[in-house]
Amino acid sequence: MINKYYKILVFILIFLNLFFLSATLAYKITVAGEMANVPDLTGKTLDEAKDILQEKKLSAVKSGVELDKHFERGKIISQDPPPKSKVKLNKIVKVVLSAGLEKVSVPKLTGKDLQSVDEIFQDVGLVKGNISHVHTSGFPAGRVISQYPPEQTEVPVHSSVNLLVSQGDLEERYLMPDLLGKQASQVIAKLKEMGFRVGDIRRSYYPGLSSGIIINQNPSQGTQIRKRNIISLEVSR
């Protein structure tokens, strides 16, 4: 009789153990399988994001701060996981906050050499915008005549500044004459007297010609040139 009751008791204990074990496993499986949709936190503050995520059994943590022109300081500009992602409960959502727009003052560029502008922009956090050129006697070639935005204007960092740059005085253009067959010494003297630049003079043997006669020229006859262009000649020897 005692053995009978003992067997019944052991059976009940085994049953209860199996029941609680099954219930525990079912609970864990159910909890582990529960998922939540990650909401869009863009534009929210960190505190607002925490409140929203708490309702979904999620949490938020700040992972960084970046300059942003679309959202004011303290607003969320990105998140990981992204919106509409399905995640397990208690998942941490990492968010990046906006540092707003840092402002800089546009420096005075008028009169500066264009080549030095890049270094100036790098120092203050600006970039070169559209560059236009115009002939003027008021500024040497390569100098900045005007700028937009004007100096001392407060603009967001990394803004572009447009520049108007001098090309110097408007140079007159001339048609290159025919120099072939002429005496080189006389032509060279005349060109220099008129302000033209004579470059290389190459001497070559040419049958039937005496020494010092122009047998080739560059630029060729009829080409438009300016006084700063270099004229090269080939002369008989």
C-alpha cells in the first residue's frame, strides 16, 4: 500500500516538474519571439525618443553628434536600426544628434590673389564657388575684384563664396604678319621695339639663301596674337 502511494507521489512530482518546465520554456519562447517595429525618431529630441521607445519596450542611446543644416541642435538626424525595422524587445536604438549649423564670418577677399584664396577658405571653413573673370585696369590679373557673400557676412560652415577675378587690362590683338624672306635682325629689332616677345631663334641651312633670312615663323601669318605671346623664328645660317 505504501509503495502504491509512493509511486503516485513520484508520478505527481514528475508531472508538476514537467508542467513547470514546459510553462517556463513556453514563456521564454514567447518572450524571445516577441518583436517590435522601430519608429521613426528623426527630428525628435533624445528624451522624446526615449519616451516613444519605452512604450514599445525599446531604449535609446546617443551614439554621436554631427553638423546638420536640416535639423536644429539636439534633434535626431539618424538612427540605427532604421525606421520600420523589426527588432526583439529591449533592443537599444542608437541615435545621432544634430549639432546645428556652425556659423563663420566671410573674410575680406577683395585684392587677394586667387591662388591664396584656397588657403584662406580652408582656414575658415568655406569653399570656392563660381569664379568669373573680367578685364579691368583697376586690379592686376589674378586679383579678386569682388565677392559674394560680402565680407563679414555670417554664413553656415562649408558655404561657397563666388568671386569676380581680374584679367588685367584688355590686351590688344594683332594679326601676325608674313616674316618669311625678311632680314631677321631688322625684324627682331622692330618686334622688340613694338613690345612683342621674341623667343627661340633656330638657325638652319637653306640652299640658295644668304645667312640671316627668316625661313619659318611661329605663329604663322594671319594668326591673332597679343604682345605677351612668344614669337619663334627659324633663320638661315
